[in-house]
Amino acid sequence: MSKPFIVNLLLCLALGNSVGITSIVLTAKKLKWVQVPDDINNQYFIGVSFLSGICFTMPLLVF
């Protein structure tokens, strides 16, 4: 495998998971399916989604 392919794969896995998690959580918040405390804003959701996107991707890279 070439280096550009591996870099592209890692970026897509990390960003794809992050975008998916962020969109689902913000949609659920907007539709009032979940209750969120007032002191938590959308930046927290985006930050945590990037961390979880990376954590979901790491087990795939181990195998």
C-alpha cells in the first residue's frame, strides 16, 4: 500500500466518524430527543465526537 492511500484512509476514518457522531447528536438535540444541561454547548459535542471518532478508528488499525 502506498503512503497517500494510508493517509487518506486514516483521515477518512477519523473525520467520517466525527462528522457522523456530531450530526447525530446535534440532530437529536435539535429534535429534543435528548436533554442537555445549559452549560454544555455545541463545541463540547464536536470535541468529544472527534475523540470518539479516533477511539473507534484505533481498533481497526490494530488488526
